[in-house]
Amino acid sequence: MNNEASAPITGAEIVVRCLAEEGVKHVFGYPGGAVLYIYDAIFQQDKFQHVLVRHEQAAVHAADAYSRSSNTVGVAIVTSGPGVTNAVTGLSTAYMDSIPMVVISGQVPSHAIGQDAFQECDTVGITRPVVKHNFLVKDVKELASTLKKAFFIARTGRPGPVLVDIPKDISMHKCMFEYPREIEMRSYKPVDKGHTGQIRKAVQLLQGAERPMIYAGGGVILANASNELNRLVEKLGAPVTNTLMGLGGSRSTDDRFVGMPGMHGTYEANMAMQHCDVLIAIGARFDDRVIGNPKHFASHPRKIIHIDIDPSSISKRVKVDIPIVGNVKEVLTEFLAQLDAAGSTRANPEPLRAWWKQIQEWRGRECLKYEDSDLVIKPQSVIEKLWQVTKGDAFITSDVGQHQMWAAQYYPFDKPRRWINSGGLGTMGVGLPYAMGVQMANPDATVACVTGEGSIQMCIQELATCKQYHLTPKIILLNNRFLGMVRQWQQIDYGSRYSESYMDSLPDFEKLAEAYGHVGMRIEKPGDVEGSLREAFAMKDRLVFMNFITDQSENVWPMVKAGKGLSEMLLGSEDL
């Protein structure tokens, strides 16, 4: 494409040209008055495909999952006023999980800003807390450079969503087009390379560790550092745990993987986190769902190494001994080089053998064991069968709740970017638009959405989008007729007073799916689970909505209650 226009073009055309220059292939959006010039320009181009969603929240979620599953910057377009306020939940979801994304919003004409014009809102003010950065474009001559900055900010440093607000008159004004090849921002200089001296200290500390532990989070996925992490695990021979956002960062089927840590993590992962003598945290932030009570976590002395691209995340919740600021992939590459140069990883291997013996004893508790049934479908068994049928090679999106935790616990991920869920914000309704975004980015992949009857109804209108664009994910609804995680907490902490957590008057999901032009299935018997899954996944050209009627009383175990420490786990109802 010629980077320079031979004649002035409109701001709307500049937007389209900028997206093409960035290599954008898909844009998710919903038109409205303030973006109609942009949509007219989209109609007249052939560089990327626009995907018409049924709600702006779904547009941002789909762009989010597109980014997560493909290592690209997701793009969404929404109109002013209610269009952008509908997008705020999607922005916040992406912001909490550090997902690179550019959202273009329309705004009322410049002269009407601040006049309470029709469909006006203070987009910059409203979105400021939930984006990495935002812009209000005031001159069409600044539009191209602003979009270049937006993509640069979104994908560099600690990634995140960036919003560009474009008044309607800016989209119709004209100027010459030139897209900057490089961008220089005096106030934004992200650091990629870690401090060599700090890395050397960390290597020496790990070489002397008797009970080392590797704790890896979503930063490993975002930095494309899974290969480096797996090499580090092999090199050190240490146990590794991946957070909810980090699953797939190291191979879950590797015997050195001890499971997920935290509130619904494994007993062995939490005990190892608590009792190690050297902990290396890689692209993780010690959040409340992982370490529980910080005072309890600090009650067992250990040395902590923390690698993160964001210096503000280091020693934020837990004081660390060796901070290393930098891109995880860059830091681990140098880390491995220094380990290789040092030769033998450790002088005395005996303490590590004793450490593994202790971990095997903790594993012996079999904390994920559950009592299967011939009478009622257990949700855990559905996930296990899903893993078997897909051979562990599917993209799994999930909504938020018990089903999310079961998917994380019982579907081992050996590859990065295959587990797509809302970790930080915990947004119900993401599952289906996530599946859409994943499949647009990976058209030949197997995609499954694990959801609950509460979550799926929040964006269920996107079944129409799936029909329009021939998207064929398989929806795995674990239907227990409750807001399951709410019910679990009410049982444990609120005397089994199930206030507004029972889902009455549920739709006939099979008929609803059929009304949108898809296949609906209802599965009620445990013996039909595997066969139904195989039948559904054999229908490669159809979206299949699978309504599994599951045990209403099943809870997610293990569990660390709020305010408790990692070693104060409940392994089952008998511990209540």
C-alpha cells in the first residue's frame, strides 16, 4: 500500500488506512450516528473484515479474545454515548488482564462537546480508569499519528487497551495522509531488557535453593515466553505452578507441574508456595486470589525473585528480595544463558530430592478427586471427557463461576493462548464473544465455550453473530440451575440461605439455539456425556449448544476462604 495519499482524504478514510497499515484483518463493532462516516469508509475498503456484533460489550470481548489467542492487537469500533458506555465492561476486562487492544469510539461533533448533545458522554473521563491510555482527537491532522501511538502503547511494555475518541466532524474533515513509520513518545519509554546484575543474583540464589518453586502468571503468555519457561523448569528441576491467567505457560501434563495455586488451586501447589525457600515469580502479581492473606503468606520466610515488565507490580502486595524489571522473554533468555554458563545447576542435589518427596506426599492427598455418579452428571466429568474428546488441543473459552474453575482444574493445557477467560475482573458473559473472537483469529481450530446458565444469558444474542459469520464453537453449558459460585458461598458463609441465586424460569436452551439457526442438545444421563461430545465435535460446520444437566449440589474444591492463608485450605465439605 502507498503510504501517502495523492490528495487529501477524510478522517474516516484515514482510520481505515491506519488499520490497514497496522495489518489488521478483523474489526468487531456496531455502528451508530457518530461513526457513520467511518462505517461508510469501511464499506468502501477490502483490507479487513468487519464483524457486526449484537451488543458493544461483545465487540470489545471478541476483540479481546482475538488478541489473546493470536498475539495481535484486537480492534473494536463503537459509537458515542451508550455505545461507548456499553463497551466499558469489555475495556475493564481487558485492562485487568493486560490485553493489547485499540478501541475506536465515535464522539459528538467538536463544537457540541460539553453541551449535553444527543448521545454525548465524557468518554475520556469515563474510560480513564479502565484503559492503559486514551485520546480525544481534536485535529484531523493528528489522527494518523494518534492511531500509531495507540497501537504502540497497546502492544508495548505491560500491554493494555487504548481508546481513541473521534468527534464526528474530525471523521469528515480532510487532510493529506501519511502514516508514521516510527513513533517517539518522550513520556513513554518501556524497558524490555532486565538488569544483568539482578539476574546474576537471582541465578545464584536459585542455585543454592533447597526448596525452589517457580510461580508463573499471565505475563509468560503475553510475552510469548512459554518455551523459555519450560526450559527453565527442566533446567532447575523445580516444581512449577501456573496462575489462572498463566495456564498453558508451562506444560500441565509435565510431572513437574503441581497445578494451579490459590483460592481453588491444588493442595500441593499451595503448600509448595508456602513452604519453599526460594520463590521465583514470573509475570505474576501475587493477587488476592493466589496468595490469600498476605500476612499468612509472609509467616513462612522465603527469598523471592520477581520478574515483571511493570515496576509498579513489584513489591506491591508482597515484599520481594530481587526485583527484575523487564520483558519476561528477554529476562528468561538471559537467565537461561547465565545458568548454561554456570554449568551445574546445583552443587548438592539431595535437598531437591527431599523437596520432591515432600511434594509427592502433598500430592497424595488427591485434592481434585471427586465422587462420580451413575445417576447425575458431575460437572468435573464433563470437563475430563471434553479434554479426552478434543485430545487436549482445543481453544477453551469460559465464562465466570464454578464452571470456570472446573475447566481450569480438569482440562490440562500444554500450549499457551489456548485458555481464554476473564481472570482479573471476573466478567460473566465473556464466554460466547470470546469464542467468536478466537474462531475469527483461528478459523481452522477447535473451539469450545464452557459456561453456566447465568453467564451465557448475558451475551446470548451473539448466537446471531455466530450464525451470520458461520462461526461454529461448541457451547458446553454446565447447567445446575443456580448461580453456582454464589450458591457455594451462600452455603459456606451464609447459612445456606440461597438469596436470589436459584435460576428459575430458564429458557429451553435447545429450542433457543435452534431459533438462532444452530443445533441444540440436552444431556441428562452420565452415560451419554462422552457420546454427545463426540457427536457435537463431529459437526464441524455447525454451532452446537450442549445443555448438560448437572448435579446442583456440587462445589468447587479445594478452597481457600477469604482472609485465610494458603495452608488453611478446605479440601471438601467435610472440612466445613
